[in-house]
Amino acid sequence: MLKSRIAVSCLVLAPLFAACGRTITVEVRSEGADATTPVPKHPLQFLPYDRDSLFAALAAQADEPEPKVSDEIRAQLDSVNVLQNAWREAEGRWSEVRDSLRRLSERLDKMNPRAREYRPLFERFNAMDGRESSLNRRRQSTFDAFTGLQEATASRLDSVRAVIDAWEDVAFRDYGDIEAALLSDLGREIIDDTTDASGMVTRKLPGGDWWVYTRVAVPAGELYWNVHAGDEDTLRLTPDNAQHRLVF
């Protein structure tokens, strides 16, 4: 009876359009250093129902409320992400100077030390060598701070993850059966596809309502999309219309 009620409620959330199909282009973009970047060769799904509504219905009927992550642990995770980003930034700056130092060293090795331009380049090398050493110390200190806090947080996260996993195993145990019944009632299937090298995919869809589902890992967790396709010809999945989720 539970499966039937949820399947019917999801059908109400997914009214069918006209029977004719249509073609839709989906673009997936993730976070970049200065702007969003395309996500190539990335899997996504076209779903003929709203998966979030299905999970919400199951959660609402669970015997126990969904476990919540405390604000303290969320703040600690935010601190881990801040330190991780600081380490990656320090790593990038150090890597750039190290490569410049290597190229300058190779250039000096090919020069005659008595040449007029040798001494200015040698002094430049010494200054850059000092900067490389400083950046390397900064890189190592931020890495140590990041890994130290990450390790300190890991045991607490393991406990939280165990509680959430146990609750989901019970609350969502019928998801597969309900999904199968829902697809049977709709007379449609989930369509799997993959973006091309430019982060785009074009697909011919049967008539009816569709949602586009995918997720992309980012340093602070993941970007999650379950977006109603509507009647648009082009759907852009960007950080602006994604849910930013923590990953435990």
C-alpha cells in the first residue's frame, strides 16, 4: 500500500505533456578558478519523474526523523575546505615560481658566466630561489594545517556517516521497487547519456515531463542537479542552479 500511495503521488507531480517527443540540449558546467568550466565526458540521466519528490515522500513516512548534521560539524567542515583551498592556492603559486626557477637555471647553464647579461640573471635567480623557498614553506605549512584538521574531523564524520547510512538503509529501502512501479505506470524508462568534450549533450526524448539528474564533485563537496527540463530546447546546469551538498 505504501508503494502504491507514493507512486500515485509522484504521478501527480509528473503530468504528461503531449505525446510527441522533442530534442533537448543539456550543458553541464562546474566551478572554475575565475569562471564556470564545462564538464566533459560526464554521465547524466533523464528521468521521467522527480526523484527528489520520491525521496521526500519516503523520508516523510519514515518511522524516525532524518538525522541532522550539527552546526558545529558543518563549521568544522567549512574550516577544512577553507584550509584545503588555501593549500591548493599556495601549491599553485609555489609550482609557478619553481617552474620559472627551473627555466632560468637551464638558461644560466647554457650561458658564459663572463657574459654581460649573466650577472643580472644570476641575481634574479638568487632572488627567485629565496621566493621559491618561502613559498615552499608556506605550501607545506598550509598542507599540514589542512591534513591535521581533516584527520581530527574524520572520526566525527565517520560517526555521523554511520548514523545517516543506517537511517537511509531503512527509510529508502523500497526506493528501487517504487521506482520500477512508477516507470511501469508511466510507460517510460530512465535514459542515460554522457556529455561530449564541450560538456554538452543533445538527446531526443519521448513526450512527457522530464528531469535532468547529475552531480559533480567539487572541493567543498558536490554540485547536485535534479532540474525539471520544462519545454526548453537548451538547459544549462551551472553552480547557480545546483544544490551545493556536503559529502561525508
